[in-house]
Amino acid sequence: MIVVMNPKCSNEHVQHVVELLKQMGLKEHVIVGTDRTVIAGIGDKRNVDKGAIENAPFVDRIVPILAPYKVASKEVKQEPTIVTLGPDGDHGPIGAQFGGEKISVIAGPCSVEDEKHLIDIAHAVKAAGATGLRGGAFKPRTNPYSFKGLGETGLKHLAKAREETGLSVITEVMSIEQVDLVAEYADALQIGTRNMHNFNLLMAAGKTNKPIVLKRGWSATLQEFLLAAEYIINEGNDNVILCERGIRTPEEYVRNTLPLAIIPAVKRESHLPIIIDPSQGTGHAYMVPSMSLASIAGGADGLIIEVHQDPEHALTDGAQSITPEVFATLMKDAARVADAVNRTI
């Protein structure tokens, strides 16, 4: 349920309701909006005395939450959540931001291969307008004999690239044991598609103060996607960025089918920002520019794109990586599309 507070309530009034909810065995989630504060009460409601809550000072009304995902729901928060990435979670000098008028673009190689190539790519994508740097230090691979990343060495390369460019760093965490290590280096932790249903990992990531980029599982429904986000938010971390990276369908021409209809669906159901990965979503470099522009036109809050200087010799996912030159052209086209839908890049 949602406890809607009177606009004139004080922090003491809010805390009083929080204590009431705790006494009734509910977990509270306070959301401060532009007009008023609401408190979501989550848990078994059989022992809840709604009358006691309704009679508390400065409580306006109680509203049931109908969606199975509670704190990720737009029923709880009407205003879009804006997530900003920066060094140590602060608003950095460049800081990629998602959920507002500005559309941020994260770009970089699929895998961190070595320091020089990574830093060269970082400078190139920054010059083109990117505000975030992607790159896998730990790589989940279907084939156990494929390149699995450089581990902590790769994280150090990412940190060096951020130091030189000011770009926010986003990289994947694959296990609970890696959470603290990756959080030490990265500005945002990515939960990959294979781990969207790894609930223990979601909860561990939610305990950090880092924004979380949550990728949709390759066969997950919208409801399952938002419930996965709910696991993170319930641990006290509201800074969740949803990422659509394509789903598996009978179509074999593309690596994954990129369902851009999820953008307006998420906007209708949730306050969380959503970004699109057109690289994973298609598997073909030539499709990335057009799908990026379509994503912006459809209302996406950002893009995450694989960029490599020499895709033919990339250690991972070269077929879907675009060159820095193509990326620079894409960013110019993207700015025009963003302007047409009253947004900026």
C-alpha cells in the first residue's frame, strides 16, 4: 500500500508513519516527490491496522498498490527517476545522466583488452559526445574456452581511462564475490542478461551505493524485468537503470530481436529510466545506427553501444561493434533525432 502524506507534512510526521509501518511488520520505502511525499508499505498486510495509519498526523490517504512490482511502479512515484553517474556516485564533471531531458550515451569495447586500446577508444567516444565508458573486465561466455576478461587488471584500465577522460565507467559484475571489487572501480554496476534472475546477486548489488544497470533477461517478460529491479530497490538502492538488450525469438537473422515497444511500456508502468543496447540487440554493426535512432525516437533515456577501433580483431563481439568513425557520425544524427522529440544529447 501507499501512504500519501499531506504536502505540509514535516520529516517528523513522515518518520512517525515509518515507525508505525515497522511496528506492523512492513518494510517502508519513502519517496519524496516534487509535490508531496509518499511512503510505500511492503510486506504481509494481514496484521496492518489501516485505521491507525490513516489517523496519523498529516496522512492524506492510503492507496493500494495494484502492480506486483511495488516500489518500481508508477503507482508509487509519478515523477521519472533520474540516475546520475559520476566518480564515487557523485555528480562528476561529465556524469552520464538518465531519466531526464538529456539522453546519455555509453560507449566502448565489449571487453577490456588492454590499457592503450581502451584509453584510445575512451578519448574517441568522448570527443563524439559520449558521457559513459563501457567495457567488460569480467565476461560471461557461453563457450568456456572463450576470452573471459582481464579481471581486476581490466578494472584498473577502466579507472585509468576515467582519470584521463572524465567519462563515467560502467562494467559488469557476475557474482556476489565480485560486487565489492567492481564497486571499488566502477561508477555503475551492470547486471547482465544471464543474471537478471540471480536474486542473491541483485540483492548484493542493491546494498551498494552504486547505480545499477539491469539488463533484461533474454526470455524475461516485462513484469519479471520490473520485479528484478524491485529486488535491487528493496535493498535501499533507488538508482536502477533498466536496459533492453534484445530477446530470443525464432528469428535467426539477428543475434537477438530488439523489442523497442518496451520503451513506452516501461514509461507507462514504471518511473525508472530505460536505455537500449542496439549492439547486443541486433548482433550486426550495420544495424546499430538505425536502431539507435529508432530508440531515441521511441523515448529511450540513453544508449549503450559497443565501439572498437578494429572490430575484425576484437576479442569479443566484433561483428556488432562499430568503429569510432561510425560512432561519431551516429552521434551527430542522434542529436538531430533527439531535438525532434524535444530532448538533447
